[in-house]
Amino acid sequence: MMANALNKYGAITWISTHISSSVGGFSWPVAFTILVLVYFYTRYFFASAMAHISAMYLAFVAAAIAVGTLTNHCLQLVLGLHPQHYP
């Protein structure tokens, strides 16, 4: 529900473009580290892990691909296996 509302009002698009423009000037290891840390700490804005994943995962994958951090599959593996997803 929350992911749909955020997407409907353009928050996901705004987040991904804002993040990719913010870390675009860094080298890929620094940009990747920043993206993973921001992804981790935005978890505390959501009531559940599922709401966080469904709302933010695609935005961070799109931002990381736009910045050119890593390949699509490697990034999805890192964000998908992030320790916060497993209680």
C-alpha cells in the first residue's frame, strides 16, 4: 500500500533521481557504499521490512545503475541479501 502511494505521487522517481544526482560525482566504490548505507538507514522510516523493500528497492537499483556502480545483477544480489531483510 505504501509503495503504491509513494509511486503514485512520484516520490520513488524523485528519490532515485535525487540520489543518483547526489552520488554521481563519486567513484563507483564510494557511490556504492553511500547507496547501501542510505538504503539501510531508510529502513527506519518504514513500519516493516516488506514496506521498505517494496517502496525503496527499485528506486535504489535504478539510482545505482544510473550512477554506474556495478552491474545490474550484482547490485540486486547485494541489496536483496542485505541483512536487514532477515530478522
